[in-house]
Amino acid sequence: MTNQNELLKAPGSGAGLEQWLEYISRVNEKPMELGLERMKTMIARMGIDFGCPVITVAGTNGKGSTCAMIDSILRYAGYHTGLHTSPHLIRFNERVVIDGAEVDDETIVRAFEEVEAARGDLALTYFEFTGLAILRIFQRAKLDAVILEIGLGGRLDAMNAVEPDCSVVCSIGLDHEAYLGHTREEIGLEKACIYRTGKPAICTDPNPPKSLLEHAHMILAPLYTYGHEFHTYKHHGLFDFEIEMFHPTPETVDWRNIPMPSLSGAASLQNAAGALAALATLSGELPITRSAVVEGLENVHIHARYEKVKDVDAHGASVTVDVAHNPQAARVLSANLTASGNPDVETWAVFGMLRDKDMVEVARTLLRQIDRWFVTGLPGVRGASLEELLAAMDKAGIDKTKIGSYDTVDAALRSAMAESLNREPGSVRIVAFGSFVTAAAAIESLRHDAREGASPV
């Protein structure tokens, strides 16, 4: 029988990425343990440092899109970039991207080995261990710019141990309340703690909490807020961007007649404004041209943000995936569904959530948008069971006759696809949403059938 010491033994030479990820998940008994001391200790121990600008991005929603736009524009400007986002959908490698390409397994494993050799008896969480490896990979790549998505909250997230040259806080809503607080003021302060003294502090929320504003002023961070120091103006499918900078010297930067970002979504312009504001404040170190802005925004892509992954075909309805997992993201999804809707087309949902999210409010927000619900529980300790989700939907006032229950996302999607075959082509659209887990499982289900050359029904 394998004992606990064997389980905690580091993988040997030749071990693969999955073996290392399984080991890392067991190094610390607590999967999440907020605090920066362990990260700071390890960063110093490993000598992790960057000789290039570092941009950090936090927020309830919009982080991934903002990071992707910053990265895309910088790459079209000719810069060598490293991009970290979290969580991943399908592969861990999605978390560590250099010049637009996922880093290979071997490079990641070598970085894991370095972290393991340096940590001694320090019990790192999954996020700390993997984050340190990602930082080491970026350090060795000798990049021109590093873009780091800050995860839960901001203040005590592992990546906030890195010193940024510019920080962006996107929209602020109620999420992770058990860790961050129960009001926008409390949560706003947690996120504002990614700002640094004397470094540009960007906020794209059109109604930033007072706590965020006060914290930025208290630490003397030059603060730029959407609708005040920087603006966007839409016209004829294009937009203008303008920012009045006051640090280190007064200057106006404007880019005119910019195409709307290629990312679908009601919040894409707001997120683009944050990306452009960050780049404008760093123009002394990372100068960019209007053409780089245009090309970067026209070619940016991010998975599972109102992303159509299947068109209408002989196998049934179109399928769109969206990670919308909190009320604010659900409102964005609702706006997207409305903007792209047709009164003659029904919307069916494949729906699964995590139990620590506001399931009732998410369901209530989409109540009038969804004609039928294909509902499933999600796996793992955080996954809401089918019974929990159905209870939340009942509380939200959703008609039980519109709900079908399934064991897995795959089963729910297959049932929806099969039933859509009984309708006129194009009369039904399917949206899979509620969690990264839900979106990933839907994508995997469709990919499996594509590999097998079979219908997903």
C-alpha cells in the first residue's frame, strides 16, 4: 500500500506534466491559502526578477480579455511578450504563453523542478508553486513585457507578490465573498491593493468604489479612471480613445478611428479602454503605434467569452460557450444574447455552476433569455450538485417545466443537440455557461466528436 510519504515524493526524472501537477496539488494540505509571505520568500530565494515592464490585471470580470488585448497589441508592435492567465480551460499550458504560443510541457516541467529544488520544506499551494514556475519561465525568456492576471481578489493573490510597473483593475462586482467581503467597497479595496506607489493605476469600472479611489490616493499611485482621465467615443462601428496623462508629465494621447475589438461582448470596449490606458501610461518604455493598436484589437482572441464553437449544421444547433460564473458576468452574457438574438430563434442553456457562486442571481439574470435549461451538477469539491443547482433555480423563479436534469455537461449538451434536430435548422441556439468547468467540458465534448468524426448526438 502506498503511504503518505510516497504520495508526497516529488516525481522523478522523466516525469511528465500531469504527474507534476498531481504532485503539486498535494504539496500543501490547503489548496488555497491566501498570503504573500511564501511567494516573497521564494521569489527572493530563486532570484526571480524582470528587466522589463510588468503589467498586472485584476477585477471581478474582464481580466482575461484585458490581458489578451494588451498582449496582442504589444506583439503587433513587435515586442517579445509573456502572458499569464488563470484558470485554464483544457490544458495547463494555457496559463503560460510566450509570443502568443503556449509553452511546451518540457519547459514547464523543468521550471517545476527548479521550484521543487528551491522550496525545501516550505509547503506551497498549487497556485504558488505553479505561479513561481511561470515567473521563472518568463524570466528565462528575456521578455520585453510581462502581463500577469491577478486571481482571487488582488491583495493576497500569489501573483501580487510581483512588483508591477502598471496595474489595471477591471469591473468590480460581488464574487468570492467568503474571502473578499460582502460589498463592492470591501472588494474594491482588496483589488486596489495591486496598485503601487508612483506607478500608473488604471480602473475601467465606470463606477469605481470609493475605497479603491481612496487607496490609490493614499499610496500616491497616479490614478486613471474610465470616463474621467480616459474615454472612448463610439461612431460608425469605430471608436476613438483619449487619455489625459499627468504622470510623469502632462500629456494627451489619442488614437482615432480604431476598429472595435474582435472579442465579442458588451464589455469589450470597456476592457479595450483599460488595455489602451495601460499601454499609454507605459509609452515611454513600450512605445506603440496606432497601426499596432488596430492590428492588435482586430486579431485578439480569448476562449470561452461568448465564443461560438459550433455553427448550425446537419448535427444540430449552434453552440456558444461563456464562462459567465457570477451575476456581473451573467448580465454581460444577457446583453450579448439580446444583441445577437432573433425573436424566431430559441435559446437553450447547458448550465452548471460552482457552489460558492451566486447561483440564484445568475439564474435569475438569465431567466427571460433562456427558453429551455439542460442542467447538470459539476465534479470536484467546489462543484454544485444537481440538487443544489435545481434548488437555486427554483428560488430564482425558473419554470420547472423548462428544466431537464443530466449527470454531466456532456450528457446535457448531447441531449440538447439531439432535440435540436427535431427543429428547423437555425431555429435553436445553445449556450453552455456557468463556470470554466462547464465551458471546458462543452468544448471537450465537441472536440471528442470531431476527432471521432461522429455526430455529438
